[in-house]
Amino acid sequence: MQLSARAPAAAAARRADLWAAPRAAAERGRRALSSSAAAPALAAAAAAHPTAGRRMAAPLPSPPSASSFQGPSSAADEGSSPADRDVATSALGATAVSTSAADYGSSSSSSGPSSSSSPASAAAPSSSASAAASSPLSQRAAERRAQRRAEQIGYQMSAVAASAGVTSIAIVATYYKFSREVSLLATRAGAAAQQAALDAGASADAAAAAAASAAAAAPFPWLDMTGTLALVVGGVVGMEMWARWAHRALWHDAPAGWALHKSHHAPRLGPFEANDLFAVINAAPAMGLCLFGYLTPGMPGSLAFGAGLGITLFGIMYMFVHDGLVHRRFPTGPIARLPYAKRLVAAHRLHHSEKYGGVPWGLFLGPQELEAIGAGAELDALVSVLDLGEAAAAAPAAAAVSVGGGAMPQPAKR
């Protein structure tokens, strides 16, 4: 196929852009070093090691000329996907940072005639390193990491305790509900048998014996329990459908809902955000359905009880997957190793990027929403570079993935 005459020039421009980011980052790092509290120590180290001083003062390398990118590689890059270019940009930036650090470390540790003859010059690198480690910036970063870790542990303990408590209450309530259903059916069967015996002219003792026999043979309410279990599953699926609609119509498009939900699309200060109130709002109908179902015998009560349990189960699942796995509010342990977990995380990050107008709006079926609009390839590309390991959890900023040629933007207020 005949390539366009502008293809090599466009590829060269993209490659020049790849040089711009690490050069700008290196320049910012140089200005930060010169203005930090460790500047005197670094100046002393540079004076003690002329080679290091020359390396630090050397100008940044110039990007290759556009002509150097003309050739077969430019034509190949013309067909590369945006996700591939993003990964290349991140890799180039990381390589530039690591190369600069290694270059300065080797120059600082290189020994020369002056370093071997003076003990003070030999101690200069260690003193500069200790000064840099004790700088206010490093201390504040360490304090933020410690604070974040404490918040994660506290949130994790709260999530586990709340989930264990709610699950225990649900199990006990289910046991007593159906125990009472069995007792009620036995009582009704015994009363009917006793009345029938008395109507037939039997003695009181014979009627009592018939009542006891009928009560012991009363059937278990399997139909009611089946209805409860069916509504548990239906409640989980129904909540996913409800959340998909409510997320868009009530939380983003409605001003009142956005007033709370916008805190979820902005950097969080502290362990909680205003968006957490939606968990309390959704808990109210779940508690009401469970209470009504517990107190109401028969199929209507069993269906309501199951629906309440389904909403509760969805809330627990949502907390661990959305708050813990996706947004790193607390460690989730083995959940991160599930194959489908990466797709859920990638899909929800695409929602926060607003790249597809907010799609996906749901959580557990978010990948299907993206595939339905033709964004399956973008989702697969994001999944391929996503890291859900402990290192990414400790440094979530480093685990951020660019989408469509740039970092994920925060959505504007609607």
C-alpha cells in the first residue's frame, strides 16, 4: 500500500513528543534539587567531585532530528495504536528517570585523586544522601504514606467487621424466620387435625394425639425458601441494573445527586467522602424489606426478605470491589487475583476518564457495557498494562494508566 507523504513527518512528530516529556521531567527535577533543603550538601558534593559537577551542569540532550526518524520504523509506527504509544511514552519516561538517577549516583560515587586524599570528600556523598532523606519534602511524603496506610487499615477493619456483622445477622434472621414458619405450619396442621377428630366424635385425648401426629408430619416450607433464594439472586442482578440507571440519571445528571457524587470524582481528603452517603441511602430499603419479610409469614414475606438480602449482598460486594479493589481504599487480598477483577477495575477507570461519555455506568457488568459500544479493544489494552499487585497498592499514583494519549482527566461538573 502506498503510504502518504505526510506519514513519516507525523511519525517523527510523535517521536519528538516522546522526548519532550522526559526532558521536561528532568528539568523540573533539576529545579527541585537546586531549590530543596539539600542544595548546600549537593553543592559540596559537586565541588568535591568535579566529574559529578560537570555531569549535573551538562545541558539536557537534544531530541533527535526529524530526519533521523524517517525510514521503515516510521511507517510501522504509523499504524500503532494509542494504547501502544501511551505504554511507550511511560516506558521512555521511566527509563529517563532511572538513567538520570543512575548517572548521578555513579558520578557521585566515582573516586578520583581528590576523593582518595581527603576524608571529608569521601564523606560528602553520604552526608548529602542523609540530608536529602531528611528533607521536608521526604518527611511529608513519608507522613502521607503512613497516614494513607493507617486509613486503609482502618477502613479495611471497618469493612470486614461490618460485613461479618451483617452476614451473621442475616444468617440468624434467616434461621429464625424459617423456624418460625415451620412452627406456624405445624401449629396450623395440628389445630386442623384436632378439630377434625373432635368433629368426628373422638375423645379429647384422641384428638390431642391426632394433633401431635399432624404437627410432626407438617411439611417444610420449601416453596417459600426457594422464593427467598431466587429473590436474593434477583436482588443482586436488579441492583446492578438499578445502579447503572441511577448512576447516570440521578448521580451525574441530577444536580442534587451530583452534589454528593462529585466528591467521588475529586481527590479524597481523609478516609471518607460525601459519596459514601449513598451507601446509607441504599441500606434503608434493604433493612425495610428484611424487616417486613421477617415479620410477614408466607410467600409475600419470603419474597420481600429475599429481596432485602439481595440488596445487602450487593452492597457488600460493591464495597469490596469498588472501594477496595478499584479505588484502593483498603487491601482486598485474594480478590485482586481473580481474572475478572482486572476487567472490572479497567472498566471503572474508563468511566472516571469520561472517554466514552461516562460509560460504563454499572460496575459488575461494566466490561459488557464497553463491549456493547465497541470499546472492547480499549478495555483489553488497559487490562494488559494494569497492575493490581501490592506494589501498585502502595503507590497508586505510579499505577495510573494513561488512556487515549493522556492521563485520565477528572470529569467536569455537570
